[in-house]
Amino acid sequence: MGMNKNTILGWATFIMTLMGLLLIALGFFKYRDVSGWGFAAVGVGFLANAWVFNALKGRV
């Protein structure tokens, strides 16, 4: 059983959401100084990309 395009986009969405939440948590709990803002901003970017990948599911 192979993976089709929608399955790959679904896995990419899941992994990017997980990484985005992990980066936001890392910026919030571990790095509380200025570098934490950078981690959180990159995490929000990962969540935005995951949202786009989720919107593309079924359309590609």
C-alpha cells in the first residue's frame, strides 16, 4: 500500500504542527529572554505552513 499525495500532505501537516508547538513551548519555557521570541515566531511560522498544507489536502 503506497502513500498518495493526500497522505503525504497529512503527515507533513501533522509533523509541522508538532514542530510548531514544540518551538513555541521551547521559546516559552526554556528561553525566556529575547531568543524565546525568535523560537515562538518560528513556531508560529511552522503552524502557518501546516495550515496551508492542510488547506491543500484534496486539491493537489
